[in-house]
Amino acid sequence: MTVGIVAEYNPFHKGHFYHIAKTKEAFPDEPVIIAMSGDFVERGVLAIAPASLRAKWALEAGANLVVEIPSIFVLQNADVFARESLRLLSSFSISRLSFGSVKPLDELLNMREEEHRRKDIIEGIIAQERKKGASLPQAYARARHEALSSLLRLDPNDLLAMMYLKYLPGMIAPYAVERIGATHDSSDLDAYPSGLRIRRALLQGKTPPLPENVNEDLEGISLFSHDRVIPLLKYSLAFEEYDPSILHYENGLSDRLR
């Protein structure tokens, strides 16, 4: 029996430590394997700290193994990110998937069943929107808005949990750990601040309430800020012609950047 976790740890904070601790408390005899994004994270930017350092924090918190999710799958929407992360963990024959959530697992499972029942409706709306020229993410968002308005109020963590439940093989049991502290995008810097607030604090030269070993490792290293490279990327794209070979590079993107 093995427990899998999908994570980014950008950076590793007390909420992540709590998640691993509660998972190991529930399954003390089962090793924990973590599928973690590498130097790029799903937000589409470089992680604030190197992948090797973030993997080290996970191991020090009690994980037994950390494997890297290929960046081509990380730099995708939540649907692809969840599907490919689970595919990776499944190759290690995990028996459970542990994830953090705001809503109870039973409620998430009920929502997932409702989404499955309306699958044909959602796919039909997506097809219609695509014919009108909408991108796949735009079409999917509109379909969910029309068919699943009750799910639109989900916390970002629960939205990702729904994706895990969507692709979770039948032989892998879900296990949800209730999220504590600030919400996903909260600006509060409390005992359990959000990853967004922690990154902002670090880039402002502040010391947020992180695990002691994490703060020690962050001292003296150069933290990545996407503000350093985004202007260069925009400059490059602004003078490029539309290239359909670039993943997700839609026609008109360079015009918007000019």
C-alpha cells in the first residue's frame, strides 16, 4: 500500500507540512510518493526556488520519494495537470491519493457524480462554443457556467480535487485532508498563509512563517521573480509571427502584446 500526493511546493509551507503529517498519521505504515512540478509550475512561471530544494523540503517533512512531473504537462490547464500527474503516480502502483480540500470528500464526490451525469450537456456546449471560435479553455469555462453553476463557487483547491476525482482510477482510493489557514489566493500573512502571500512576502524581503528549515535554505539564494523575464518574453513574442507549432500560442497573441 502506497500513498500518492500531487504538489508544487512553491514554496513548501506549514500547510504542506500539515498535509503530509496528517496523511502519515492516517496511514503510518504506508510510504508516501509525491509527484511534484519541476522548475516550472502550473501558474506558467518558474518556481520561486529550484526543484531540487523543494524536493528536499518534502523529504525532510516525511515523504519517502519525490518524482518530477514533466513540464510539458505542468504548463497546462488543471485538467491535463491532474490527469498526467495521476498517470505518473499510477506507474508507482499507489493505492491512495491524498489531497487537501476545503469541502468534505463526500460533498466533492457528490459534485463529481453530478458533473458526470451532465457530461453530454457539457460536451455539447463545448462543441458549440468551439464552432463560434472560442478556445478550448474558454469553451470549457462557458460550458461549466451553463451546466454546473453550483461548482463555480469552489475554492481553487477543490477545483483541482474535482479534477483528481475525475481521473482517479477505480483501484486508487481518494483521501482528503481538510485545508487549514488562509484560502488559496488570500493576502493574509497568518500562521498558515497562502502560497501567493508567501511568495509576495519573500520577494519583498520579508520572512513569512515558514518551517524553520525552509527559511534557513531560502537565506542567501536568489529567488526567482517572473517580473524579471516577462518583459523579455513579451518583447520576443511581440515581434514573432503566429507560429502554430508553439503549444497554446493562439493566433492574435502577438497583436495583443504589441
